[in-house]
Amino acid sequence: MRIVVAVLLLLSLSSCSSKFAYNNLDWWVYWYLDDYIELNDRQEEQFDDYLNNWLSWHKRSELNRYKAHLERVKKEVTEDKLNYETILQHLQSAKSHWERVRDEVSPELAVMAKELSDEQVVTLFAALEKDNKEEEKEREEELKKTEQARLAKRIERIEEMVEERIGDLTKDQKQIVSTYATQYVSTSGDWLKYRRDIQNAARRLFVTRATNTSFADELIYLMQHPEAYRSEAYQQASTHNSQVMATMLSEIISVLTEKQKNTLIKHIDELIETVSRFQQ
């Protein structure tokens, strides 16, 4: 699924090189893919065909959606209509953007998955578990810190995220961040368990790929319904954190200075311009 991640990450670029990056996404995809699996010549040729189709579909179907979404956000900012409810709606729209890309690429990925050799499958899951262990190590290091230190780091990350879009925060806005940062629920442990659970389910499915006539359909279902592998606690915590984020942002937006509002609109305009360049 690094293919999907690469598509979405590149949409956040706003530099003059962004169109070049988007139009050369095949190179980026292979660069990401190389960490997980090495395709043979026949598989690369098949993957190239799929990737070209995905990119054509993405440019034809998705870029207009992104542009319309950004223009809607800009209108709400301009008219002071961006609030808790609309922010939650935008978070859901962003999730829908991801899900459409995921659902588009998963059938072809399932076809390719059936043709992987045993060695390629072992290499793939070994690489995924290596990532898991690195994440686990980072989490263990984080847990060694005091709660006060973890909270300070969370506040710093949130402030940086917001300031990238509106500029320096006022004293009151920093207080808002500090207040809501204490309400976040850590999901790192649940997230890592979810990763391993869904990867183990995929691993068990891959064992049957030579004899299971439903392999492709079952793999597509797994890729398109990852929520089935998220615990109830994880889903509740994620929903809670989204609500905290929406409340915090709505309060910050309600006290934007004129300069901050103009900075935010400029940032959105740059994103709209970037998407427009992708369409050319």
C-alpha cells in the first residue's frame, strides 16, 4: 500500500517541483516498493501497466475532487463558517479520498499478489515485521519518558502543525493547544497491534494463494475493510482523538487574527494551485 501513500503524500507538495514529482510518480513508487519486494521483469511490466492506469484514473477522477474540497474549505474560512461540525466533515472527506484510491488499486494488487513467489512473500512479510519492530522500539523509548515530557512533545508537534498553516500562534491559541493536548488518548500500542493483526491475516491468506480459488477476493476484502482488524478500543480512541482535534481547531479558528486568516487562505490557494498543475 506504499503506492497509495506515495500518491497522497505528493498531493501535499506545493513547490515548483511538485508537478514533476507527480508526473514521475512511477519512479517514486518503485523507490518505496524496493524496501519491501523485488519484482522480476515480467512482474515489473505488469506493474507498470497497472500503475499507468492508476495514475490516469487518479488524474481524471480524483484531482477535481481534491480541488473542489480545497475550494470548499477556502470558502468556509473566508466566510467564517469553519467550525467543529464542518471540520469533522472535512476529516471524513479526507478519509474518503484515501479509501477511493485504496479501493481502486486493490483489485490489481490482489492479481499480482497471487503470482508472487514464496521467496518474495517471505521477503515482504519480513520487511513489514522489521518496520513493526522499529515502531515498537520507538514506542518503548517514548514510554520511558515522563508523562510531562510526552505531553510537552505532543504540544510542540501540534503547535508546529498549526503554525505551518496559519503562522505564529498567539498566547491564547497556545493555551487552547495546551488544554486539548491533555485530552488525546495514545493509540500507538493499539495501532501496532492492528498492523500486526492485519499483516498476520494477510500472511495466513498468502499461504493458500496457490490452491484457494477465492484468494484474490479475500485479499481485496482484507485491503478494503481494514477496520475489521481494529479493536473496539482502538476505534473508540481514534474517534475521540478526531473529535478533540476538531474541537481544538474550531476554537483556534474562532480567534484567528486577520493576518493568520490571510496566511491560511494563502496556504489553501497554494494547494489549489498545486492540484491545478497536476491536472495539466
